[in-house]
Amino acid sequence: MKRHFFLVSGWASLGLGALGAFLPLLPTVPFVILAAFCFARSSPRLESWLITHPRFGHHIVAWREKGAISRRGKLAATAAFAFSIVLAAIFSPWPWVMAPVIAAAVTGSWIWTRPEA
């Protein structure tokens, strides 16, 4: 039962990561890293496929070994935060405009404290 849960969760995470490749505010790499975590507990074959993947493998290995995020990833996250803040400033009323600002401050601070890959 546990194995099936992780397998379904891995595929769902991979699906969200695939959507993130096309939707600007949905991140891709964190969902692929989560998929690798789930596949490690359910399917060694799928985990191996992700770790050796030419596009995402190095991100997964860097995160597992050092908790590292690439400089490019940090910059992309910062740009996405800035875009969210601008959208909120344009379309949201006063109290809600602060939600992406707070999320960007908290999450962005954490991201920039991670080592670089």
C-alpha cells in the first residue's frame, strides 16, 4: 500500500513538474526532486531514470548531496516572485497584494541561503 502511494505521488509530482515547464508560476525542478524522492521509495527503475536524466538529473543529485540550488535556479525563482508581485499589485486589492510579497520574502530568503550547485 505504501509503495503504491509513493508511486502515485511520484507520477503526480512529475506531472506537476511537466506543467511547470509551460506555466510560468509553477516550478518544475522542485516537483521533479519530489518525484525522485517518491520513486526512491516505490520504483528504483524510475528513480534511476530521473537521476540520469540529462535535464533534471544534476539538480536532483545536487539537492540530495549538498542541498544545493543552482544560481540559475535561484535567479529564475526570484524572477517568478517578482512577476507574481507585479501581477498582485495590478490585480489584487490591498490586503491580498501583500501575500506574494510575504511569500517571496520568506521563500526567497530560504532559497538564497542554500549552497550553489
